[in-house]
Amino acid sequence: MTPSFSSPDRFAANGEPDGFVDPAVVRAALDSMPEQLRVTLVEIYLGGRSVGEVADLLAVSEDTVRAHAGESLRMMREALRRRSVEARNRNRTR
């Protein structure tokens, strides 16, 4: 049996369904990244391109693409973590 989103245990501390990520937060995180990191993240994880394809597209080595992918994911996680902490803090003050 799959839990429904209406069940209270399926909601995160910020009141949003577990696994839900606000697209505005993702967009803001992407916009804050240097262009090559943003392009790498978008092309690999949203565009479905391989590391080799992105390396060719950006005219960099595959090692550089891997490094950029790792750094862009770290930046995205940090942005999402900050958003989660901010939401928890807002909920505590209510």
C-alpha cells in the first residue's frame, strides 16, 4: 500500500509533502551557480546527456565535467538544506 500525500507522516517539517521541492528554490539555486556548473547540472540531470556528451558540448575534459557535476550538486543540496532550515525556523515562530 502506497501512503497518500494526505497522511500526516508523508509531510516534511516545512509542511510540504516529503520529496517535494519548490521549483522556485531550484530555479534560484540554478541561477546562483556559475554558468558552467549550471549547464553541467542541467545537461546531465535534466537533459539526460552523458558525461562525454557534456564534455564535448563544453569543450572540457570528462574529469572537469565530473568535478562540475559534483560541485553543482553540492551547491544544490546546500540551497535546499538552507530552504529546509528556513522553513523549520518559520514554523517554530508561528
